[in-house]
Amino acid sequence: MISATVQDQLWAAVLAGDEYAAAATALAAIDAGMTPEDVLLDVVAPVQCRIGAEWAANRLSVTEEHSATAINDRVIATLAHHPAHRGDEEAGRVTVACVDGEWHVLPARLLAEVLRLRGWRVDFLGAQVPTPHLIAHLHRHGPDAVALSCSIPSRLPLAHAAITACQAAGVSVLAGGAAFGPQGRYAFQLGADGWAPDARGAADVLRRGLRPARTFGGQQFDFGLPHLADQEYTFVNETAAELVRATVAELTHCIPDMQSYSDFQRQNATVDVAHTVDFLAAALYTDDDELFERFIAWTAGILTARGVSALVLARSLEVLAVRLHDFPRARRILCNALSTLAQPATDPSLMP
């Protein structure tokens, strides 16, 4: 297939850090008969997925991953100005934005360009858009819909706030991105008006039309979050900084190797624990053990690829379970996640 060949060529260019070769590859593909949409979604998008996979496998450094991603972004910009990249219809106006705290902007950028090709007028707001600023934009410009992108599940509570605020402003919301889970389970749980697994699907959903945005005049809407009444999410979210500090202190006490960590190593360990607490909070918000288990399995894979034992990860789950002993949902989520690790710690004094 031509797309596979072009993928290989683009991969070689981004790996070499050659922006000009990467752009030339994309333009040559269009000259050879590929549509701009196919180049975006069947070449650029798979190469970007490969960049992420290679970083996770420790075959690309952080700087190499950033460089490759930046080149891919420049390729998209090059295609955006190609004469073939002009939609013929006026499909309507849509705002495309990443939820607050979401910095993975490329999926949203791809969607914005696909929608432009399909004849939409697109307001692309980029990464990490604070919800108040998003709502101000909606009031100022009145789009037909908002496409919200979220890749990191720990941002789901913020995504929920954005979805609700957009709907309160009278604008329907289409959710997309890996954070919304398999088959968009969290998008629907959080009350989005629609969900799509990819840019083509999103364009199709918008073409068919989202149902009218929810109105809140005296009506009760069940967003599928009755478990939040137990306040477990609220406690973990509001005490996250203290949970991280106490967990790192306990880990330093019970894992002798950590006592000789450099400042850099200790900082990395603290960041890892902070991510764990953030994802635990998201799992409590959605009441979905699998969300946290997927994160733990992914983190264990990252550590293994870098030659780091998953012992600290397992111990951190155990310490958190002890500290949250009065919170049954948190304990359940943590204990189930421990079973996903290949080498869980076995110290009975730390087991919940």
C-alpha cells in the first residue's frame, strides 16, 4: 500500500530530525494521488503513534520524541496550506480544543485539519484551554459544536467540568481522545453529547449532527456518578499533595535503596507517586478500577523498559492502601491494581 511506504519514509525523516524531508514526503504523497485527509490520518497519525510507542519502549529519548512530534506538527502545517486542503462546503462552525491540563495537542490538530477539509469553519484553540476561557470564546463566536480532546485520563474531572459548562452555554459537545476510554465509556458517563474514536468518526458524527445541548432549567441529569456522594474522590483530590509527601517518606523508610537516591532520582520518584495519586483520583471519579489498572500496567512497562524494578510502584500502592484504609473504593482499586503487577511487594506489614 502506498500509505505504508509513505509512513516508512516519514518515519525515517522524523527519526533523522529532517523537517524538510518530512514535509517533502507528505507533499509527494499528495502528488502521487493520496488525499490530504489520507496523508493526515493514514500517514502522520500512525507515525505519531509509533513515536509514542518507541518512547515508551525506551528506544527514543524524551528530546528525540519531542523533536519528532514537532516535525510531525510542521508536516500538518505544511499540508494545511496545500491547495488541495480546502473544503468546498460550508458545513458550519466548530471549536476544537484540548481540555484544561491536556498538552497532547496533535490529535486535536489532526481533527481540526480534517474538519476544515470537510468544509467546516474551525476555531482551533490548541492545548490546555482553561474552561472559563473556552466558555468566553463560545459566547463570543457561537459555534455549532465543541470538539473536546483529552488523552490523559487523570484529566477526566476537568473534562467533565468543561462538558457541563459548554452545554450550559448552549453548545453541544463531541468528546474524543484516549482518555475517554474504550468505546467512549467515560465520554457518555460524563454526559457528552457525542463521542468518536478518531478524526474520521468525529467528522461523520458532526456531519450527522449532535443532539441539542442539554438545558439545565430545573431538570435533573444523571451523569452516572452517584458514587461521588461518598466523598472519596474529594478527599484524595484535596489531599493529593500530602498523600504524595507521606507516601514518598514511607517509601524512603522501607526501601533502603531510596535512601541513597540523588535529588534527581528522588524528584522522579515523587513525580511517579504524584501521577499514581492523580490516576487514583480519576478512577475514584469514574468508579472504574480498569482505568487505574491500565495506568499501573503501562507504568510498569515504562519502568521495565528502562531497567527499573516495579518494586517501588508496588510498594507505593501498598502504602497508599494503608493510608486510605477508611476508604473502601480506594482500597479496592489499589488492591486490584496490585494484582496487575508482575512483581508485587510481599511485606505483610504494608498490605491493606
